[in-house]
Amino acid sequence: MDQEKLIKRITFDPKILGGKPIVRGRRLAVEHILGMLAAGDTSEQILQGYPWLELDDIQACLVYAHRIISHERIENIPTDSSQVA
């Protein structure tokens, strides 16, 4: 499935989880899926825990995260406290 179709699986609703990005209008935040993946859960384990979830939903979360992070810019922040004014 192409990225444009995948990204449509990520929705926002101010009445659900305070407007955080969610999967297909459900009460499952993108950050939750990403957290599970970061913790080492496999897609298969996640799908077992959420029977309504589809593999494309997990892929959509990754596409969404990639799009967000690709626009992030990091400023040069001094790590030595003696450089802080």
C-alpha cells in the first residue's frame, strides 16, 4: 500500500485522547503503537493484542512518525554547563 493511503489511517479527533493522532478513529494512539515497537514487541504480538488492528495500521504509524521526524530540526545545544549564559 502506498504511503498516501497508509497515512489516511491516522486520524485526529479532539474528543478522543485529547486530539492525539490515533489509528482509524479508535482509542489507540499512534504513540502507543510506536512505544510497543520500541519496546521490542513484534507486529504479530501487537496484532494479537488488538484483534481489530491490521498490519497496514502499524505501517501507517511508522509512516506518520517518519513524516513528523523528517521535519524536526535540532538546535546546537551546549552540553557543558559552563557554556550556558
